[in-house]
Amino acid sequence: MTASAAPPSESTWETHPVTPDRFEDFADVINRSRRANHCWCLSHRLQAAEITELGGTGPDSRERAMRALCEREHPPGVVTYLDGDPVGWCNIGPRAEITRLARSKLMPPTDDVPVWSIVCVVVRSGFRRRGVTGHLIEGAVAYAASHGAPAVEAHPVDPQGRMDLTMAFVGTKAMFDKAGFRVVGTTDAVASGMPRLTMRRDLT
């Protein structure tokens, strides 16, 4: 009599704000080789003067600026873990704290609701098509809800086929449809030549 194979164990998913003690996990997702002059997910969040104010000058200024943001009351996003490995990153925060978005003429506010906004979504190389995005967005929404956010918005595109991977960080309409977001407007901004939508998930 042969013993039957043990059933595969279920994966364990966790999502946490990128506090200072989780900075290296965040870096493993977006800049695993620790390249100097990397974006560090700041280009669509802060203006150049703010980055210099937070991180000074030099090739490591953006990393220092991002580390400084992680020490604030609202860390600038969440990291998703699969069985303990950091596999995804979502840049999210109150729209009013995301200067690039708050001052954008191409993506003005939908209304006066103090929404939290998703700036970008990144899945670590080697972990795509494994369900990371769904867990990542849900974790980001839960993070916003834990701080009293009335709603979360995103500005994805709606591609008919594959999109340029360099702009994939904005996300797709289908991705946010699955997460319970709805289209509430359009913007004058584009990514990969496609108009960016405004999608919202109400939390109250």
C-alpha cells in the first residue's frame, strides 16, 4: 500500500504598509539590483524640489527621499508578500499628499471627496500571473480604509491588447474592475497613447 501524496499547502498572502523596517522589501520589488538614480517610485508622486528637500542631491537622493516618506504618518504605499517573499508594491496615499496628482491639470479631482489615490502598481519580476495584483490592490484598499479613507481612486488605461511594459504601472481597467472599482470619469492624461480613466471604489 502506497502513501498518498500530501496535498499542496495553500499560499500565505500578507500586505503591509512600507514602514522603515520594510524598506528593503519594497526595494526588492522595484529596484532589486539597487541601481543608483532609480525612480524609486517618486516621479509620479513628488515634484523635483520636494525630492531634493527630502533626500538632498546626488545619485542616492531619491532613495533617501523615499526612506523619509516611509517615516511619515501615512507611509507611501504597501508591500504584498507571498509566503514571506515581497512580490508586489502599490504606491497609494491621500490624494492631497501626492503633490504631482494634487496639482495635476490633466487629472483633476472628480469631486470634493477626500479620496486616497493609487499612483502605481508593480509586480516583482518572476511573480507575474500568480494573482499578485488582486491581493496587492485589496491590501492597498484595506490600508486606506484603516486610515478612514472614504474612497480609493486609480487612473488606469483600457488596452485592447498588450500594453507597453514601461507604462504598465498605471494598471488596466480590467484589473480594477475585478477589484470592485467603477469608472467615474476620464482624464486628459495618457499612457502608452491611451487615455487614462478615473476609477473609484467607495469605502463608506
